[in-house]
Amino acid sequence: MSFKAGIVGLPNVGKSTLFNSLSNAKAEAANYPFCTIDPNMGMIPVPDPRLDVITGLIKPKSTIPTVVKIVDIAGLVKGASKGEGLGNKFLGNIRECEAIIHIVRCFEDDNIVHVEGGVDPVRDKEIIDTELQLADLEMLERKLDKAKKMTKGGNKEALKNVATVQKYIDHIQQGKNARTLEVTDEEKAYMQDVGLLTAKKVMYVCNVDEDSVVSGNAYVEQMRESIQDEEAEMIIISAGFEEQLIDFEPEEKQEFLESVGLTEPGLNSFIRSAYKLLGLDTFFTAGEKEVRAWTIHHGSKAPQAAGVIHTDFERGFIRAEVMKYNDLISLKSEAAVKEAGKLAIEGKEYVVQDGDIMHFRFNV
């Protein structure tokens, strides 16, 4: 399983440059709006030092990391919810994603035009928020009309549904995003089919100049203050700097990073934040043929993890043989883990832990 996140923002804030640096793709990055007409998708390997360590011990024929799907969506503008620019199409692209990566420009550069006339990340964020909120309100009005038609005869369930939809409408009309609304599990389940854009989890990426990549700048602080009441992640990246790293050899890359005060590429912190945002964990399978990382939602049980590998594994699940990462590292081999009595046999109710190394037994 991999998750799909969409990069959004105003034109010329660095979306395609960030996409290029993350995916090593070459999406056209140009100094004018709507450069990216069709959404570009990148499959990004997830950097995980544990995978390298396991590979060093097992020495398989191949090693396969888990991946993240990133979609570079063209810049939204004011009026996108009403079809301005190429808004309708791109709002549809966002709707297909599980999470939103909202990039805001936090750097000055006279050579790169800002569509709003100057750098103001909070204003830019609010423009995007407003367009997504307007798109949500349109969907909610349709949902409300359908719910009201079911209230004939005083149907209590239908009346409750109308109240739920109205609750969302009132909240968003105040300029707030749906993800900040306190709702019950029942209310959330009823609204699931709407696919609200502002209900999606969001990570704000402050795109800064190279000199601000370690400590940020005043624009970053403005953004941090503006989102303090949201359940959102925020990271600092210099997209231009990250793109420069693409062509460096590993040793040169490390020297380049250290020259600006970094210990690792922004990609690493990006992935960690994305995992935290979506509540994702990684488990591993390991054998002579292949060592591989797999992504699951936090709290997944053993059969669900097996199903990520193949649906037949979940349907025919019998048991899981589980090694803890730290046990394998300290004891150096699977055989030693078994001899020490640390290979656990787990059933259908076992909740997979981040870093577990698993073998599945199943009936075909």
C-alpha cells in the first residue's frame, strides 16, 4: 500500500521544483502560471535506514523500499472553485488524493513573479483555503438538498442528517476548514461520501531560500502562527536547494548538506512528516530473495498487513511469524532470534508495530 498526496499552492510558489526534487522527475518548472497542465505523478521511495540495516544482515538478491505517490497539481488561483484558471479540473485532482501538501512561498526573488504581487504566505494560504471551502460548500448544498427530501413525515434519522450537513455548512461559512470541526464518528461516517477537500489532512511546506533552510525566517514564523489551531504538519524546505541535490554523488551530497547546516535531505523530513500526518507505519518482509518495506495504517492487524502484500494472504491468513527489528539487529540473524525464543507466533488480532519483520502463513 502506498498513499497518494497532492501538492497544491498558488502559481510560482515552487510546487514543480519541489516535485522534481522529491521524485527526481523533470516536471517543467517555468516562471508563469499553469505551466503544469496535467498532473504529474511521482513514485517516491521512502528513505528508511532500517531497510539498509536489514539488507546488510540478510544479504538478499534485491531490496525494495516502500513508496509514496505524489501528484504535482497546477497552481490554483482566486476563483478556481468557479472554474477560473484551470480550477475545476485541478479541484478534481485534489479530491482523488488522501492528503494535501500545501506549499507556500516564503522567499523573496525579484526574478520570480508572484501572482498576487508580493510575498505573503498567510494570504496565499487563505486564498487556497477559500477556494477549497467554496468547492466544499457547493458539495454540501447538494447533500443538504438530498437530506431535506428525506425528512417528509418527520423522519428522525433524516432530520438528524440535515442537522449534520448544516453543522458542516455553518462551520465552513465561517472561513474554517472541515478538518477543524468537532464531529462524532456517526456524523463523520454520514459525510464520508461527500469527499470534502477541507477535511483532508494537510501538511504545509514553507519553501524558503537556501540561507533560511535551517532556522526559517519571518515568513515561516507567520505561517506557524497562522496554523497553530489546525491539526496539521509544517516543515521547512528549500525546493531549489533540494533540486540541486539530485545530481550529486552520495559523498558530495553529504558535504553539500553540511555546508548549509543540514544533516539530511529535506526529503527525509518530508516523508517522516507525511507518515505522521496520515498515521502510517512500516513493516518488513525479509528473505534470501528479497528484503522489502511495506506501508500500513497505524493500528492495522496482522491479516490487514498480509493483505497489503496480496489479497490472498489476508483471505487465507493463518498466522504471522514476527521478529522485532531490535532483536534481529542485536542477534544478527533470524536463526539466532529463533534460538533466543524471540520469534513470536501471532494470530488475527495481533496489531502490527512499526518496524516489525514478518513472515505470513496462509491457505490458498
